[in-house]
Amino acid sequence: MPAPALNLQRIFISDGHRFVGRHGLAPADHPIREVAAVECVAGLGLRGDRYFSQPTRHNGQVTLFSAEIFERLRAELALPAAQPSALRRNLLVAGAADLNALIGRVFSLQNITLRGLEECRPCHWMNDAIGPGAEAWLRGRGGLRCEVLTTGWLRAAPDAAAKVGQASCLPDGAPAAAPAAAVDIQPPSGGGFEGEARQSAIYSPAPSATAPPIAAAAPPAAPLTGALLLGGRSRRMGRDKALLPAAGEPLWRRQARVLHEAGAERVSVVLRRRQLPPPGLADASARVLRDRFPGAGPLAGLHAALSAEPPGALVMLLAVDLPRIDAAWFVWLLRFCQPGAGAAACAAGVPEPLAAIYPAEAAPLAAAALAAGDCSLRRLLPLLAGRGLLRLAEIPPGHREIFANCNTPADYAALFPETSPTT
């Protein structure tokens, strides 16, 4: 019998265990994150997930759960507010109510080959995370543990960007509320743009007295790509910042993964004209772009990235030396984008241009500024906003910490205390 055609609906990862080994204790503080895409590595699992660092051939490299079974669970247990994030399974798939039929079989999900290993059996925590009776109901249909056989990327359904805010970093079992017309943003915890979605489907909204409400638009239906700026000379760091270790991977690879997880269809790295690409770039399926205006800094990098895209495309721009920016930041910014208009954040009126989303239509204005000798990317943003090409969203001062820059060895030691660069 041929394997069923599975449709990947949603993707969830977490950097640590919330329930494993916590019998008799409160759950650990390791929230689930929903991402638009995730990198699969053969024999290891999903990069960024809690099981990725486990020994090779671990049977929990990736876990699947049936969307059909989840809908039955909500209906039969009268839990209409239950969210699939509470299951802490990685992939919610449609097209197969009985995933156990794939145990012992090799099958494909998009371009990734998996081997079904065993049922992902429910534990008693399900009664707390989902609702009374969930553990018993899920016996025999708790999901599927799989081994990852090939390397590549998985992407959620096209409307995943709109869904991400509904479950990203929610406490397990917490319902997502209905969308609201306007939101405020609370300061993040743990160094990332993370929080609990309490009032709308937009990422991390919560009442704040420090910022006015911001009207939020639905994510635009436009091509979405990522551009990673690697062209800096790292003089103050004393070594190439892109190659600094960041939680087990080079910083450039970590930043590229952020853009992929935020939904980028492809990621480009922008280099100086004669700059060598970082080692391993070919394996990351990234495109190389070159500055056309030597010595002009990040604005030249933005111009190169925008010039490579067709009209109507949006480009998520990220500097390699902003390691506290995560995928959820761009997912939140996408809520303010409109067709032909990107979004950037301001704190106390000062724009943050190096973790922002730009429309391809901004390329001529960037080129004009560069030709006139004005290399300030920050000065370009108000001009783009005045032309309707960019929406500037004010955020509370507490969010400035996620823009911590990694320019010097001292910066690096503060951001990554477990290691430090050697010169």
C-alpha cells in the first residue's frame, strides 16, 4: 500500500524539555515555538529543537501528529480552545488519521525522507497541557516518532505566517484569543522577542502603558525572501564575526536559519566585491550577492538584496551581528506589511534598519542615496515611509535589548558567555 500524501500544516520546536524528567515537579520553562520553516538534518533531527543534540539515531528526531486526530480530540473531549502546540509534537500533518500505519515504513514529507519508528505515546502531562481525559484518549494515537533520512528544509502551509502568532511561545494548553484590531507590545523575556499571545493573533501582544496601540495588517501575499549582511570588516572584533560560534553553529548560519524559520523562500548572503564566502555556504543553499557600491556599508548591502528581487517581493534584512533577533521578530513585523510596503521598528523615534522588511520597490531610492554619497541606511527609512514603501511601528524601550550588537570581544562574551573569541 502506498504511503499517504501528507500535507504539512504547522511546525513546532522547543529548545528544551518542558515535561520530560519533571515527574512530581512543575513544568520547566521551555515554551514551544511555531516557525514557518525548519531545517532537517539527516540522522540528527530538526535544527533548533530539543532533540537535535541527542545521540545520532535517537528515535525522537522528529515527531508527527495528525491534524484529523487533533480535530477529533477537540470535538470528543469538548476542548474547542485546545491548541496543537500543547502536544509538543514537531509537525502537524493532514492526510492520515492513522500515523501508526507508517511505523516501519520509509515515506516522504515534501522533499524530506523519513522512517516511521514508533508511536509517540502520551504521558500524564497531557491532562494538564490539553485537558482532562487527554492522556487516555490519545493512547494509540499519540503521534509518530521518526528518523530523518535526508537533509533539507520543511515549510508549513502557505498561511503559516498568520498562524505562527496564534501559538508561538504560548504556555502549553493556553488558548489563542481572537484577533484584535490594534495591539501594544510588552518587553521580552529571556533575550528574545518572545511572550504570551493574550489579545490577538499577532506575536507577543500584551497591554503596555509605554507605547500607543499599533494597527496591524494581515501578512501580505507577496514573495518573501531573506538577505543576510556579511560584508562588514569586523575590525573591532579582531576576527570575522560571521564565523563566531553561536550555540554550536557559526553565527552566520544561525542568522540564516532565523530567516528561513521566519518564512523566507530563499536566503541570500550579501558580501563585499572580493570577499570570500564563509565555509559551508554551499551546503546552506544560500545565494551570494555582491555590493555594487564599495565601502558604502549596510545600505549598499540592502541595495544589492533589493535589486535581485522582482517587483512586489519583500526582503527580510538581517545583520549578522544581531544575534538576539529571532524568527518571531520577523513574523511580528510581517503583520505590519502591506503589498508593496515593508515594515521596520522604531524605539523612541529611532528606526532599527538592520532587522527590518523592505519592498523591492525601495531599490531605486537606495541607489539614489548611494549615488549622492549618502550611505546612511537609518536616514533612508523616513524617506521610504514618506513614499508609502515602509511602515514604522513604535515599540516600547524594553525591546531595545534584542538589538544588542556583537561588535567587540566584550559584546560577544556578554551575548555568549559560554564561549569567547580568541584573536
